[in-house]
Amino acid sequence: MTLPRLLRPLMLLVAISAVLALSGPTWSQTQAPSQPQTSAKPPVKCGPDHAILYKRAVTLLDKAEKKLAAKYTAESKALLKESNSLFTILLKECGPEQKERTLTSQEEQQEAVNKKLAADELAQAERLEKSAAEKLKKSDQVEATQRELSVKLAREAKSENELAQVRSLRAGIYSLRNQQMIFRFLAK
């Protein structure tokens, strides 16, 4: 698989992680202005089914973190994606109840720490991707004349891309940990 083909899914993951990192504060503390209900269906109440979804999402998130630590990046990415999907469902269906809940000062501090860690990981991933792209470009330029240097640069670029992916996944984990904390009321 060539590097440009690898960058597309990686950039998509970075974008998703950034959206998750930035959406945490919006959903955690802001209250939307009340609007008259125009739809005929009543709002969905969070119930036992949502608690099951929450527990499943947290379990997947924990597994993803363990897989990433064990260097199973692809499995970790798949687990994170599934966990994110479940948290998205919770956000859509339990958003109003979640907005009414205020975070404790400790939770607010943890949310800020997680956001900072996620932003740091994303910034590091972007730097690594940029460096990898530069090395790959240089590798292509010297390929005909300096084969050994070209191979070395290509390997370094691949290594940096893999590290960038790991850092992007870590950023996603930090963002989803905020979602876990915000929806913790479902576990009770």
C-alpha cells in the first residue's frame, strides 16, 4: 500500500478525533435554548437500553486502549470506531438529559486534562505526518542516485506514519474518555 493511500484513512481518523475533542465541551456544559416542539414524537428518555449501550461503549474503549498498548493498532482502531458509534448514539438520544447534568469540579478538571492530552497527541501526529511526507518526497528524489538513502528514508517515513496513527488513536481515546465521564450517569 502506498503512502498516499495510507494517509487518507489516517487523516480521516485525525479529523474524527479532532471533532470528538472539540465536541466534548459543547455537549458537557452548554444548554441549548428551549424551542417549541414541532415534531409529533416524544423525546427519547434514557433508560436501561442506554445504560447497556454505555457499558458496551466503555468496554470497547477499554479494550481499544489495551490493544493499542499491545501494539495492535488495527484492532484498536476498529474498537475505537465502534465505541465512538455507541457514544454518538448516546449523544443523540440522551443529549438533553446529559446537558442537565452538571459536572463536578474534579470531572471538569479531568475533562480539561483529557482535552489537552488529545490536542497534544493530535499536534504530535500532524508533525509526524508532515515529517514522514517530507522524508518520502526526499526518498523519491534520491531513489535513482542513492538507493540506500532512499530505502532508509522510506523506512523512517513508514515508521513515522505508524507512530502518527498511534498518536491519533490515543487522541481519540482521550476524547472518548471525556464522553465516558459525561455519560457516567447512565451506569448508575
